[in-house]
Amino acid sequence: MTTPPPAPAKPASRTRDRAASEERILAAVGAVLARDGFAAIGVNAIAREAGIDKVLIYRYFGGLPELLRAWGASGRFWPSVAELAGDDALAALPLAERYALFFERFIDALRARPLTIEILAAEIASRNELTAILESEREQWGQQVEALLGADVARQAPELRGISLLLIAGVQYLLLRARTIRRFGGLDLASDADWAQLKAAIRGMALRLCTP
């Protein structure tokens, strides 16, 4: 009796397998970066870390630049606008509340990403293919943030654009300093309570600037 050939894999199963492999590859990028740094990033190292054939990286992503771009856009490195917007229709809130909530979530999101802080520190010392890609991703993110905060920013408080840039840069600077020092300007950079003070200061400023 002839054994029938095995049934071909169902498309849904192949889709799940690909999604799982892509997830492993993206996770491997972060793992290699965290353990070995920028110099170790390459298709072979990422494939070994993910436990897959490097052919899949080319098949799913096209190559290393495209993979790094996908990793940068995945939310693993930088908090996505969707993450910061949350589930409470941020765009519909009054400008002051919208602004305060955005920065509260931005601070929490960066504090929860120690690998991001290490990459930001490395960016200061050198520029390479990955840092250029991540820089481009952040610039696009900035445009999305402006859209999230709304057109009424320019009408109600035009100075907020410059202030926002300084605050975004300032949060990053404090987290970079927190790698090597404990206190800055009297604030404990490892303390949730002291970061809450900074959030409250931003909220108070937003209320004063944005309330008609």
C-alpha cells in the first residue's frame, strides 16, 4: 500500500512560523547589541543569536540595513507614538493634559529601556550604520509626535515646540548621566519619587502655558 504524501503546510501555519522567526530575529538584534555592542552587529551574529539560518534574514528583511531599520521601528529601541498615545484617545484631551501625559509616558518608556540608553551613549562617541538608521527613525517619530499633540499647539502655545525639544533632550541627558552618577541638581536619578517631581513640574508648566 502506497503511503500518501504529507499534506502541504497550511498558509496560516506558514504565516505563524514566519512571524515567530521575525520576532526571534528582532529580539536577537537587541541581545547582540546589549551583550557585544555595535561592533558585533552583523547578519551572522544575529542569525546565531536567533538560532536560525541567515538566509531567513535576507528573505524576511532584505539585508542588514533593512533589519536594523525594522528593529528601530519596532518599539524595542524607541517608544512608538502608539505606545505613548495609550488607549485613552490622547488626541481628544485638552492640550495641557495631552502634553503632560505625553511626557509622563515618554519618561517612563525611556527609563524602561536600559539598552536604549546604552545605544544613545554610544551614539555620542561614534556614528555608524545603525546610529544613522535610528536617527532617521527618531526624526520621523518627532513628526508623528507633533501630529499627536495637535495643530492647536502652534495656536495656543507656539513656544511649546522649542520647549518640547529641550525637554526630550533633557530627559535623555539625565538618563545618560544616571549611568554613572546618582544625583543631579539635587535629584536622585534612581528614584521614582524624584522623577515624579520632574513629571509634576512639566505638568504645571503645561497648565500655565496651555490653559486659555
